[in-house]
Amino acid sequence: MRHENRQDPVLETLVITANHHDIKVNLLLTVNGVLVSGTMISAKEYLMECGKRFEKNEDDETKLLSQKFYEASKGTGDHKSAAYVHLKNVQIKGNQVPSSSYWRCRIDDVSGFVIGN
């Protein structure tokens, strides 16, 4: 039985450190029984990359979305807690995901993890 709002303090510390110092760490996560691997990145880098992806489109709505991602990346300064882990170069066991994919997951959805390759 899973308890509400119970996230792994070690994983949270890794995420806070990545957010504060912009370090990158290879992780293998177990999320709802599915294995997800990639390189953990800061929330700021994740939001900046999302902004870049939408920036390439021509329509005004998509450019506005890109701008919102850039603005959100400037507000990632609270390094006392973390709710999400962000990965790049994601691989999900059993699914074809482009190697340039970025991924975001709630820390409390992670049931286990391995640090390294």
C-alpha cells in the first residue's frame, strides 16, 4: 500500500542538487512497474528545452507557449524542495522513444531507482 505524499528523500535530494548546481546524473527509475532510464537534468534545463521545441513553430499560439516555458524556467530558484524529476535521452523499457526525448515525472510516483548506467 502506497502512502500519499511519500517521496524518497534520497531521490528528492538528488533532484534538489541537480536543480541547484545544474549537475547531470544517469538514473534508472521504476515508475508504476515500468523501467525508465535517462540523464537527470535541472528543472530549468528541462523548461528551456521545452521552450526551444515550441519556438521553432511559426504560429503565434505556439510561440506564446514557448515564451511561457522560458518564463517558467526563470522561476525555478527554490532549491529547498522538489516534486518532479526531469530526464533527457529517455528510454522506456518496451517503448520506442526518440533518444532526444525529455521526460518529467512526479518524484512520489517513483518506487525505486538506480544511480549510474
